[in-house]
Amino acid sequence: MLMSDIILYELPGCPYCAKVINKLEELGVEYESRTVPRSHSKRTEVKEISGQTGVPVIIDEAHDIHGMAESDDIVAHLEKHYV
């Protein structure tokens, strides 16, 4: 399996996740998508990484990001490092 530098934790139908996905695709950035459970109480992996259960959350190994949340922050990060 090809490992990409960016891992995106997302939930289908989440508008904030879609915003990040659109930006990744617009910039042509490869990423690995991980769908989280709909129930917040079952999102243990996201909680361990980011300290909260909301999505989207990204890990960007290339830029030492290990659990960035908030779609606006993620989009700003992508625009800064991947343009």
C-alpha cells in the first residue's frame, strides 16, 4: 500500500471534511483517507491524535503535524505548504 504524507480523518457528508478534501484535490496532494465512526464516543483514534473527537483532522508527517483539527486551519496549512 502506498503511504502518503497526509492522513485525513473524515466522515462522509461532513461539510468541513469536504472543504479539506476539495482543497487537497485542488492542490493535487495525495492523501490517505480514514473514515471515522459516526458516534463520537467511538472515535478513540481521532481523540488520541488530536485531543478531541471532531473531524476533519489531519496528520502531515512531512511538516510535523500530528493531529491538526479545524477545517480553516487545515486549508491554510495546505495552501502554505502545498501550492
